[in-house]
Amino acid sequence: TIKPEMVPELRDTLQLAVVSRVLVIETGINKNNLNLICMKNLLFAFILSLISIGRLMSQTAVAPSVGDGTSGNPYQIETWQNLYWVSQNSAVWNMYFIQSQDIDLSTATPAISTWNSGAGWTPIGTYGTPFTGNYNGQNHTISGLFINKQSGSEQGLFGAISASTVRNLDVTNVNITAYSSVGAIVGRSVSNSIIENCKSSGTIAGSGNDVGGLSGYNSATTIRYCSSSCNLGVVSNNPFYYGGLAGAVVSSSVVEYCSATGNINGKYHNGGLIGRAETSTVRYCFAKGNLNFVGYGGGLISYCDVTSVSNSYSTSNVNC
């Protein structure tokens, strides 16, 4: 229920209508003029209330109050409204950001599960317009990320990044349902991007290929000092390449000093750490969790081709 005190414009105009009636009574204005004045004020109040109620019922993007997006003076992300502003403004996707507070998307108004007709969060960066900037979480947390796009690719907090750096960030308690190239922090990472000192937790379900607890598809990407405890599952179809940390790691990518401890209930080529590794390097990593799948899998890596793996191990329970 929307009450007058929730909508300042409605409250103020209703007060004006009351004042107008008092003035009319005291000054002796005729009844017809009284009705006309009251009707105009009430109509004005109704129009303002519609505008204000619409504002209450939709999420609001608020630009950061500190910073200009340069490396020396990055935008400071303090609230979920600031973070939402980044997702809605592709013109700033090549700039610098630091996060100065923990952000809980589950407290957003309206609820994030109602955004975009129930689809939830709109990722920062797309396949055609990737995020090319720098995001430093400064060891803060973003919790409560919700995405429900069963046919959507490049899904995560960041949908797609290129020649970008995302570091020092924990993305926790995610609830993501999507198709392919899906991860809690990054859906698709290419062109010498770096994902560093990041963590993720929650649940992720997909229907397509390259789904990871932290990052989905990774080409020429360095992932280091990262971990994920996300649990992965399948919505439908027979997808390939699910990994506790990364779905696919290809084209001279490097994964080092990383771990994955979540469970995977998948179909084909499920790896405790990585689903698919090609012409890349994996070192100083481990995985442990429960893996259940139909065919082809590995405690550490499922499909591995022309890839150097060293000083790494798995204690995962593998069931096929």
C-alpha cells in the first residue's frame, strides 16, 4: 500500500488542497470556484503520485559521488545503486573503479529478483561491448547477485571483459540460472584480462557450455589467487565443460594459486577445478568436492590438451 507519507509530492499537494478549502471558506469564495480549485489540486496530486509510485517501484541508478573514472581518481562504488549505475552505462566500461563498502543486492528495492521482469541483474559488459576497465573491490563483498536467464550467455556480475582487470573482490551467495559462458564474477574473459584475488560462493545452473564457479569462458586470461565454493548444476540439455573454478581455460591462459571446493552435478566433461583446458598453464591449484556426471570428467580437469599442469592435486569424490 502506498501511503501519502511515502510520496512527498502527494502529501504536499493534499495539504495544499486542504489549505485551499480553508481559505475559500474563510474568504467566502463561491462554491463553484471552490470545487474547481480542489479538483485541480487533486488532479495535480494524482499525476505526481503516479510519477512517484513508479519511482518507488523501479530500481534507481545513482552515479558515484566520488571519483571521475581515471586511474588517479577512480569512481568509488559505495551502494547497490552505484553498482547498478555501472551496469546501465556502457560509456564508463573502460574506466577505473574501486569499491569502498560491502554491497548486499538482496536488500535492493524493489527486490533484485523482480528486475527486468524477473531476469534480475544486467551484467556489466556484453559480448559486443565488453568491460575493458579496471575494478578493484578492495577486499569488499558483493552478495545476493540474482540472474534468471535460461537462454542468456555471458552471464555473471561481469558479463564479458577484455584486456581488463578485476581484483580483490568477493561475490557471495549468488543465484544464477543461465545458458553458456557463465560464472559468478565473470561470464567471458579474453585478451589478456586478469582476475586476481577473488572469491565466489552460491549456486549456478546452466544449459550450455563453459560454466564455472568463478569464471565461465577464459581465453588469454590470467586467474590467480582465486577460489570458489559455488555449487554447479544443469537446468536442461546435455552441456559440456563445467568447472568448479572455470568452465574453459584456453589460448595461453594461466591459472595459478587457485582452488575450488564446490559440488558439481553435471553431464559431460566436468572438472573439479576446470572443465576444459587447452594450450594453457595450471599450477599450484587444488580441487575438492563431489562430482556427479554422465560421462567424461576429472577430479581436477576434465578435458586437457597441450596444457602444462604442475604442483596441483584433487581430492574430489568422482561419481560417473
